Amino acid sequence: MTKFSKASLRGLRTKQRMEAMHATAPAGVRVVPANDDGRRLLRHPKGGGFPAEGSAEWPDDRFTKRRLADGSVTREAPPEPEGREKERRKPDKGDQPDEPNHAA
């Protein structure tokens, strides 16, 4: 993520400045309300409310982090690709040394 200083944005036209700032904005977070009351009542000041069903995309800001911390919303789990199972590599005996490293 590239950050722009105010000095580097000076001299650019408004549209170019806005495009540069939007390009560096952090990605949003998909959240689901904890209950139906939350779906009806919760609304992000910039991201809007929830649809009748499903999740909403909210900006990853302090408001969203507070709602995640207090449990009013939960982060939606990313969809797993179908047909792929998680493969976990088992450590081999030779990967770890038998003796501790005394190099320090």
C-alpha cells in the first residue's frame, strides 16, 4: 500500500487526487450481523446498512473494529474453493535439529 503525502498531491486536479487516494484505500471487510435486530438497526456511517439477507461490505476502520470487538457483527468467513482439500505438510524428522542451537 502506497501512501501519498499532501505535498505530493498538490498540483494535481481534484479528480486525479481522489483517484490516487482511492487507489491506496484499505480493502473493506465483509461482516454479518450477530442477530436480526442488528441487521435491522446497525448501519455503518460510510458503508451503509445490511441487506435483508447475507453480509455487507464495510470499510476496515475504527467503527467496524469496535463492532467486531463487541460482538454485534462477525467477520464473514471467506469462501473455500470447491474440490480442494486443505493439505497440511507434516514436518520431517530431518527438518529440526536434534541439538539446540548454541550459536548465541
